[in-house]
Amino acid sequence: MAVALVIVSHSQQVADGVRDIAEQMAGDQVVIRAAGGAADGSLGTNAEAIARAITEADQGDGVLILVDLGSAVLSTETALEMLGLDADRKVQLSNAPLVEGAVVAAVTASTGQTLEEVASAALDAKDMTKVVR
Amino acid sequence: MSDNEQIGIRIVRRIQSVIHANTAELNAFDRPIGDGDHGTNLDRGFTAVLAKIESQSDQSLAAVFKTTAMTLISTVGGAAGPLYGTAFLRISTAIPELDGDHPRQVAAALTAALGGVQARGKATTGEKTMVDALAPAVEVSNAAVEEGADTVLVLERAATAARTGMEATIPMRATKGRASYLGERSIGHQDPGATSCYLIIQAVADVVRDGSTST
Amino acid sequence: MEEAQFTITNSAGLHARPAAHFVRTAAGFESSVRVRNLSRDAEREADAKSILSVMTLGIEQGHIISITVDGPDEAAAIEALRALVEGNIDK
Ligand SMILES: Nc1ncnc2c1ncn2[C@@H]1O[C@H](COP(=O)(O)OP(=O)(O)OP(=O)(O)O)[C@@H](O)[C@H]1O
Ligand SMILES: [Mg+2]
């Protein structure tokens, strides 16, 4: 299997959309779950939904979590604590930019690399070349 | 059912009604330095908390605060959810049952709450967050206990310290949370989280004071 | 070490999905795989197993790329990449 991804955003549409873009790049070899929006569907983050997404995504090879901003980090850390996974190196919370990081992480995961390698590639996505001159 | 078993739900009712009444004001504080939803987030959260607690059979303080914590974490949607959620979770384990020494337990609960907020958000004082209201409340309540103050007085002093701390956030530059994205432009605005923190402590103080005068 | 040159025929060049296919294919081999875009900057070399690296080359339709493979399975790697690039990489 491959490293799995979880996409966390304040907006369900953003989380679902980023998942779709990353899935298109990765083919069907990488499991990607989205956790977007507050529990009632308004803009926000939801630790419970994030915990569920992590559990669903986990295939045993590690999970990389990508977030948009603000409370996405606090809610994800809360979710990790709820799952009792905070000390476990098999789940990592990434500081990568959401869209670029998800795409690079998905492609890198699809080549069968380890969680550490996928996480490091995602971080490098900060400097992704989009306009080549 | 003893008074102790009733105090939990009375506290939650008061917090919910105070937050509900101040929703617009909290949103207004959050607008210039955040996304304008702090009141709405907390109103949604505490309304859900109250509904859960009204319908649960275990009304012990520990159970009430545990439900408060879990419900805030899953319903608030903003940073305040995990932060207050962790605070109430720590409170629920810090004071499993009220024993005779209530002033000391109030101080212990506030101390536990601060520990939870800081464990979750990693903020210290001066970063323009709820910590700036909560930390002085902790300090003052512990000092009041040492001086032999009763429960009402400990809470009154804590609330006053929280309000002073809340006002002191105005000139601060935010270095945590969404407001930190604004850098210098966060200066000159009162922090919404510090404001709700003061309101919550004041609500608890009011419940306890009302309870002690009516009995 | 083996080198080969291919012309990119698919309309999207090596962006997005095709680039991901290319990277996955290269990553399937033990050999190191380096790629250059001769039509843009023949000096700039990228790691064909890294999507970020490949994206720096700005490979578009009509560009000629050079692939340098070094390792135990270099011949197979060249063939697989040729089949991919000259076949229908868009799929
Ligand atoms: N790391 C932190 N530590 C302590 N308090 C914090 C921290 N981050 C934010 N806060 C508090 O949370 C308050 C904002 O709460 P609110 O529920 O509006 O979250 P938000 O910023 O809208 O979250 P989101 O990132 O989801 O938009 C701030 O006013 C501040 O007091
Ligand atoms: Mg807000």
C-alpha cells in the first residue's frame, strides 16, 4: 500500500476539491480523505470529523495530514490526542501549503515512498515551480 | 440530589445565556482581527452543550464538564473549540467531586483550565489571546485562597482580574491564532477570546454568588 | 549509464497527470533517472522521480527531453519511459 493523506480545511468544498485534485494525480493507489467544515456545515474545523478521516485513511503505512490555516492545526492536534496517536510517528501533521502539498504528497505517496519522504516532499511544495520562464 | 449536583448545570445555563446575549459583541471583537465568528462559534457550542447536559442523567460536576468539553470540541468550529474544550476536560479531571474546600477547588479548576489552554495552543501571556484573561485570574485566585477568601470572593477576584487582563489585550500585537496573520495591525483591538474568557469566569462567579445568597 | 532523447507529443506536456505518470514510472526503477529539457535549458537537470523537480523543467508539447539513467535496470527504465512518453501519456 501507500502513505495515505487527510485534507483538513475550514470549507468542505475546499477539502473535497483538494482531495479530488490530488486523487486525479495519484491514481487510485493513494487513499485520500477530506475533513472540511464545522459539524453543522458552516466554515470551521471539527476535531471529531478529522479523527474519523484519519482512522478511515490509515492503511498501515502512515498518514500525512495537510491543513489550511488557523484552527485546522488545533483541531487536528486535538483529533490526534483523541485517537491517542500523538506520540506515534506513523501520523504526521504537515506545514505544507494545502493544494501544492497535497498534489506533491499524493504523487510521492503513489511512488511507494515512506511517510518521512512523502512529508518532506510535501514541505518542499512551498517552492513549487508553476510558472517556468 | 445535592446542591453540588445542581451547580454544574446552573453554571452551564448561565454561561450559555451570557454567551448567547453577547454573540454579536463577540463577533464584533473578532471582525477587525479575525473572521468575525467568535460569538457565533461559542453560541453554537454552548447551546449544543446545554442541550446535551439537560438530557444526561449524570449531573455530577465531572460529568457536566466532561460533556461540555467534548461538545465544544466537536461543535464550535473555530480555535475556541479545542481550546475551551481542552480547558473543560482538564477541569473535569481536576475536580472529580467537590469536597469541603471549595475556594481551593475553584483555584485548582482555573489552574487546570489554563494548563489545558496552554497545552493546546502554546500561548503565553502577552500574545493577545484568552490566556491574557485566564492567567491573571489563576494567579489572583490562588493568592485569594492563600489569604483565606471564601468561594464567592475567590471567583469575584478572578473575574475582575480576567476583565483587567482582557482590557490589557487592546495594545498587544497578536502572535498566536488568526489575529497573528495581521501582525502590527492587530494592535488597538480587544481580543475576542480574552473577552469570552472573562464573560465565562464572570458567569461562574455570578452563579456561585447567587447560589450562596439564596441559601 | 544510458541516455535517450524523446519528443513530447501529448498536448499537455509533462504537467499534472502526465508528469505524475512519468514520475511514478521512473520511481519504479532502481536506477537513478535524471531528465533535462533540451528545448528550454539543456543545462538544468531534474530528478525524474520527484514531481517537484520535474515541474521545474516546464516540459511542453513539442519539447525534446533527454533522459539519463544509471543503474542495474537502466535499459528497462529507458524502454518504460519511452513507451510512456511516445505512447498515450495523457491517459
Ligand atoms: N494558540 C492559541 N492559544 C490561545 N488562544 C488562542 C490561540 N489561538 C486563538 N486563540 C483564541 O481564540 C480566539 C478566536 O477564537 P475563534 O473561535 O473565533 O477562532 P478562529 O480564529 O475563528 O478560528 P479559525 O482559525 O477556525 O478561523 C482568539 O481571540 C484567541 O483568544
Ligand atoms: Mg474567529
